[in-house]
Amino acid sequence: MKLSDLKKIRIFFSLLFFLLTGFLFLNFIYRVNPLLFDTVIYLQFIPSLVNFINVPSLFVIGFAIVLLSTFFLGRVYCSTVCPLGTLQDLIIYSSNKLSKKKKSTFEKEKKILRYSFFFLTLLSPLFFSILIINLLDPFSSFGKILTNIFQPILIFINNTISYFLFNLNNYSVPPTEFRGVELPSVIFSLFLFFTILTLALLKGRLYCNTVCPVGTLLGLIAKVSFLKIAVDESSCSGCGVCQYSCKANCIDKSNKSVDYSRCVNCFNCFTACKTDGIVFERRYKRREKRESVDQSKRKFLFDTGLYSFSVATFGLLLQKIIVYKKTLIPESRTFPVSPPGSVSLDHFNSNCTACHLCVSVCPTKVLQPSYLEYGLLGFLQPRMDFIKNFCNFECKLCADVCPTDAIKKIDIAEKKLVQIGKVKFIKDNCIVVTQGTECGACSEHCPTKAVYMIPYKNLFLPELKVDYCIGCGACEFACPTIPYKSIYIDGNEFHQKAVMKKEEELKKEFIYKEEFPF
Amino acid sequence: MDRRIFIKTLTGAGVVAYSSLLFPNVITSKKSKNFLASDFDLVAVRGGEPEIMFDRAIESLGGMQTFVKKNQKVLVKPNIAWDVVPEKAANTNPKLVARIIEHCLNAGAKDVYVFDHTCDNWQRAYRNSGIEKAVRDSGGKMVPGNDERLYQNYDIKSGKRLRTTKIHELVFDTDVFINVPILKHHSSTKLTIAMKNLMGIIYDRGYWHKNDLNQCIADFATLQKPLLNVVDCYRVLKRNGPRGVSLADVATYKALVISKDIVAADAASTRIFGLEAEDIPHIRIADQMKVGTKNLSNLKINRINLN
């Protein structure tokens, strides 16, 4: 195999990961096997790491595989597994196709900015919350962009086609559930997308080498990786095509050097170089000159120090983080409602990286990105929005797909008994009391009969048995009173276990007294 | 073409065309069974499987061709409100739905459409109820019902509280409407049968709930939309309706009621449930408004016991 073939392999894997991950976020079939989600997302660094910290197990060592591969080869992750990386590559590729190919230049590392972002990310779990990770994790950013911008566009196109066909009495394309978008989340995602678009167009992979904390961490490891890309001075003609083709702007043709901490292993330089002047070589083979001993020793100490510090800090994520929640939601609601399987607001808020995969797959769209419901630090983490819809009793897709274990895997029988919130009833808002007519939409929708009807004058009035309530929000969604609901769910800070309504079994076969009762 | 052959063909064709005008019955004689349609107001069957009971019931009404003519479009509206399995008896029995579609197609129907404006997520409800598969397998077409753009405004002239409401376009685009509810307990209207099932062809149910639910149900029934009401009383949800909590809430009745009179169908089914139509407010109101009759003693009923 020639070195120039590496680019083809890289392109194959990057497109594979990109398309599969993209499919998971964009599809609205809602019938995808959860195993596909687990497999495709297995190697995503931050989700895998957070998941591992949650449930240390041999099944969630995707991040370790990434670390090992980086130790061996450098940042191959950034040009294959990472969907945000491939998104930038596609932007760069199309801009090169559309306009005259731009020659890359060598850029100095933006050290201060790069390590500020990195340490901010490392430190944030200690002092605030997972917020900074939520905002910077490349997988979650990719998810936010797809879920908040591209999925709505796709749904819009799908639904337009389906309405068009309806007019021709063709019902073959079903419209899909759409409950509007959450503006703050869309604005943030647009900001993310345009930042990445602009940076990719102007400066190649600058985002990955300055903003992205995963890029910086893997870059630190790449500094000491077993193999590295370097210039072979004996074969190099000094033409500079490698530098022109470098997306990361990390090849310096004048010094004939490669900054391997910023190299994303796209292997473009191998293909560009006509003289085999760029090589993939062992880092610690004996070489005669360059770097004085002193310098390399200092560099080694600095790198190991930085590395151990970062690993240690990530380890501190293990500790429970107390999240201060400032409630800005109307006074009657004490807590927002987090999805079933998320154990407690604390667990959810400290483990959710806001990748919005659950938002994207939720068939009823009851899961919506929050704004300030969880407080500023829970910005964009999904919450149950019972104005939009209610949680389907038989569904647990969000738990199936969550890559960080913020929503824990749960079986359906268990899910049907997880109480994520408690029902509250405002009798004086209720139609039965105010208008004296029948309603009962709440009890009708209640899957556990935590809301049942008792005789009231000539009518039926809702009555609560809170022990049965799982907080699915069906009553709140169905309640037709405006502007304030008569029945609503107040979130549980810690999820509890509901009691199942048990009644004596009815006689299976009905015995008629007469042949027909009429 | 030879001129002689041309003239011969033309004459031949003319004769055939003319004679078919003279003797229309010769050509359409197969349909003459229609005129033998029975004069039963209501058919009740018990003791069989859903599809067998329907076969017997529709046969005693003169067969499906009494209601469905060749090339007509048919709308079959079961209750598919909930994302639950058929055993929980919260949705119409899929076997019954499938058999009705088969009868319609055999009678020459061009298309048979099925939809419901579900309460739970519609795709999940269609799937889990077993109705989507039953419809596809029997040759019907499953249509979405949860999108407002599929609904058109319609005035209800004789409505007291409900004067206008949005109805699914298929109700207007089809020639025959067959209402296929399931008999169930209901938390606020006591029972949900044929009239209550029509809440699945309108869009804004919240409006009904806000504006005297029982009166709205009766008001809407004054439109007399269904040509036929087929009530599934095979499995009956006796309590915790309309969704049911567990299988313990279900009893097997193995019964079926068919009537063109929606109030009569409701009244007979109410009796099967063990209640009196007088005690179910929306049936009482609809009877008063002369939508139909709840008084079963005035009706010609065919009672078929398959036991």
C-alpha cells in the first residue's frame, strides 16, 4: 500500500461515519433498531467518556480506543469518526470545487485561545456544570445542528410533498409529527453552524485546532504518538504542495516541519507530494540532528504534565456535581420534567451533553431543547414539554439512543412505573366546575388512571391518585382550558417509582342472562 | 380496412349498444339482489369470532353490495385511538376491520380508506393496534388522520352547542362511510360507542370538551354521516376506559351489533354492556334530537346466536 492510498481510506471511513451518524439524527422513521445507534455512536469521544464515567464497563470503552489510536497514529479520529470534522471537510471540499482552489498557508498555533477553551472545558464540571462541554463537544454540536436546523427542513419538505399528494388523493407519503422549533436552540445551532462554516471556508480546520476540546486533547497525545507525519528532508524538493493541501494549516514549508498536534490526519499531503518528501514515520527512531537535547526534554516534561493534568481533571468528573437550579418557570411548577430513565435532575443535568439525539428520535416530540427551565447551566438540555405533546406510554426510544447514559437504559415495564413528575389539579380552573358540563379529557388520556373521575353533581370531576401517576403529561396536554391548564405535571427532582393500579380480574367470558339483552 | 367489414362491425356494435339500452336488466342482472335487501333495522350477533359474526350480520342485511356499489370509494373508520395491543380492547378488533374491507372490495369498491384521528402518536397507534397490517393485508389503504391540513370546516345546522367543526377530507371524498367503533367504558361519557367514535373524524376535540361534551357528540351525530355502524363487542373494556390499565379490565363478550341507525346501535350496545341508554347522556340527548331511536322495542331486530 502506498501512502497516497491513505487518503482514500480516510475518505471512505469519514463518509461512512458521517452518513450513518447523520442518518440517526435526521431520520424520522422512529423504527430504527436501537442497536444501530449504539454501534454508530460507540466511538464518539465525549459521549463514550461521559457514559464510561457513569457506568464504568468494558462495553463503553469507545473513548479508550480513540485514545489508543491517537497514541499510535495521531488524530485519525478527527478525520474519520468525528462527524463535525467531516462536515467541515465537506464544506472545504465544496468551496474548492465551486471556486478556485485555495492554497493553504501555514498558520501559527493560537495557543492561548486553544488552551483557554481546553481548560475551561476541563474545569467547568468542577465548578459549574457540564455546560461548557455541551457547548463545545463536536458530536453534540453536530447533533444540535442536524436536529435543530436540518431535521425541521427535511420534515418540512416531507410534509409538503405529503400534502401535495393528499390533494391528488394519494396518501402514500405520511406527514410526520412536527411540533414547532425551540427558538433559543435554533438560534444557538445556527450560530454554531455559521461559525463552523465561516471558519472552515476561511481557515480550514481552525475550529478543530482552537475551539474543540477533543481536538486539543487528542492533539496533546499526538505530540507523543508512535507514528507521526514529517518532512523527509532528503526527498523533499521544497515545492510546498504539501502545505498548500493542508487543511489544518500545520505544515510549514519554510521550516520543513509539521505541527503534529494540529494535524488531523487527512493524509492530503501524501497524495499531493510528488517526491515522497512527506513520510509517516516512527517518532522515536534515532535521528542525528535538530532539536537540542535540552529542548526536547523540556517539551517532553511539559507535554506529560499537560496530559496527566487533563486526564486527572477528566477523572474528577466522576464526582457528583451539585447543580444549582434557578427556576424561572411559573411559580406553580417547582421543577422541570426530565425524561424517564434520567434518574434525577442532578444526574441528567450533569451527564447530558445536549447532543439532541433524543429530541431527534422522540416520536411525539414531547422532548424539546430547554431554554432556561433547568437554569442557565442546563441550557439546551432536553426537557419534557407537555404543551407540545405527551410522553407515549409504550415508548422509551430516548433511553435506547442516549449515548452518554444521561438517560439510562430502561426496559419498558420499568419505564411504565417511573414517576418523572406528579400530577396537580386546579379544581377551580376545571371546565366541570366552571361551566358545569362534562369534560374528562385528562382522565381519558391517563394511561395509569392516576386521574379518574368521581361523581360531582350530575357530572364527573377529575380526582387524583398520585401514587399511580408517572408524570407522562397526557392529562396536561389534553386539558383544553386556556391560558392556564387545570391539570399539570410538576417535575420530580428525583424520579420515583409509581404504584400500578391493581384490580381484581374480571370474569374472562361474559355469561349472558338471556340470549340477547334486548 | 375493407369497407364491408367496417360497416358490419359498426352495425354489430350499434345493435349491441341499442339492445343494452332496451334490456338493461340483462346486463345488470347480477345486481338485482340489491332489491331483495332485508328490512331489519338492527342485527345483533353473538358467540362467534369477529369476522364470522360480521359475515352473518352483513348477509342478513342483504350483503355488502346493499351498501357499497361498484367503483365507489369507501371510508372505514375504526377506533384506533391508543397505542395498545388488540387484547387490551381499547381499539377496534383488527380482524373485524379486515373483514369489512374484504366485503367492500368484493362488492366492487374502488378504494377502501381507513384512518382515525388518534390520541396517542398516530404511527404507533396504527402499528400497535394491528389495524395497519390488517388493512394492508386485506387491500385497504391506511390514511393519516392527525394533521389539521387534512380537515375542512363544516357547518352543523341542527347543532345546539356545536355549530361548526373541522372534518377529515376523506369523509367528503368518499361515497360510503362505515363507522366501526368498539364498545368501551369511558371515564366521562360513561360509554364510548358509535357516536363517540365520530370524534375521530374531526380535528379539534378540545373544543367539544370545553363546550358541553355530551351535547356536542349528539350535535355532530345530526349530520348522519355513517351509512352503517358496526359495533365491535367482541372484547369489551369494562372499566378504566377509554384506554384501560391492564388486561384485567377486559371481558370477552363475543358480540356484534350492526345498524344504520347510530342511536339504535349505541342503545343496543349499551344493553350488552349492562347499562341503559337512558343513563348515557349523549345517547339520551341524540334520541331527543331525533338523530335516531334508542327505543329498541320499536325496531325490527335480527338476533343471531352462533352458539
